[in-house]
Amino acid sequence: MTLRAQLAEQSSTLLDNHPRIKELKAQISDLDKQIRDEAARLARSFENDARIAGARVESLQSSLDQLKVQAVSTNGQDVELRALEREAKAQRDLLESYLAKYREANTRENIEAGPADGRITWDCPAASVYDFIRALTRPYPGAFSSLDGKQWWIWEAVLPPDHGPVGEPGEVLGPVRSPAPSACGQLVACGSGAVILLEVQDDAGTTLRGQALSEQQWTGKRFETEAAVAVGTSRE
């Protein structure tokens, strides 16, 4: 059972100031810090690799340009020219891979942070909610929210076109059905726009995706916002 699942289970019977609750929250906070530190380390590493690869590409491109200007129709120079072109292409491909890894790591490090425990704030714009879910998906602990008294981890979502406010933040607007099972899910309103949930998992470990997810009778129900959670946890 994950730390967040333990916290959800213990929170149903213990108050926030209980030592066990405090211990679990401290462990979760420490894990979040480790994730952020690792993302920062990866971002720095990928940035350095990209800088080195970029310098190599510039050097090869300069040599290639010079050789093209000076090239004559000798077999030896033609062979060298083709070899340089192949190496330059390989270095460009390597640079692109470094840049892609750097952008992904940098996104994890610099994404507008949500609550420290991974709870989704549905009042945010849909793009921010989508980025938050994507940044915390596997192999990370996952973003989550509560519906009908049950906690759900959101592992996959997609961002449809933004048409402005479409409902109350966290409100399930209805199922999304498609001939492609991987495109089926549930449409949930955000502060602006909406996201389509494609894969969710409850605190008992049950995973819903595709048609099974779209068949859930959730229309009109509402995932808890931060304010609702605060009110719910303040009871004695």
C-alpha cells in the first residue's frame, strides 16, 4: 500500500494532529522533495549534455561548410564529405534527444506546483491541471482527487480544446465514448476548460480505463476541490 493510500485510510479514523497522520505526511513531503531534487539533477545533466552536443554540431557544421566550398571531384574528398554529413546528422539527432529529455525534466522541475501531497486543484485552468497530472504520473506517486468518498489516482488524461468555463470545477460533465477504447473516459470541468480522464485507480487498487471508465455513472458528480477537502477534514 502506498504512503498516500495509507494516509487516506488513516485519515478516515484519525485527526490531522495524530502522530501517525503527521508521520505519514512527513514521509510524503520527504518523498516529494526527493522527486523535485532528482528532477532538478536530471534537468542540469540534460542541459549540460545538450550544450556539449550543440557545440559539437556547430563544429561539424563549420567543417562541413568549409569542405563543401573546397570540394573537388576526387573520390577521397567525396568520401570524407559523406562521412562528415553522416556524423553531423547523428550529432543533430543526439542533440534533439538531449533537448527532449531536458525539456521533460525541466517541466517536472518548474511546473507550477500544486499541493504538496499531489491533490488536484480543479479551480486551476485545464492546461495547468493536465500538466500537473502528467508531471506526477508513473513512475511518480500520481495526482489524485476524491469522488463519492473514495480517493482516485489519475494516471492519464488528455486536454481537449479549451472553450472557457464549462461547469463547476471538479464537476464530471459526462462520459467520453469513442470507437478507439484508449480514447474513452470521463470529461471533468476545471476553472477554465476541461480535461478527459483516461485512466484512474481507486485506493483499493482497482484501475478503470477505456469503456469501463466511460460507463461509470459519474455525470453531475463532483471531484472534491481543496476548499471542500478543508471543510471535510476540519470535523472533530
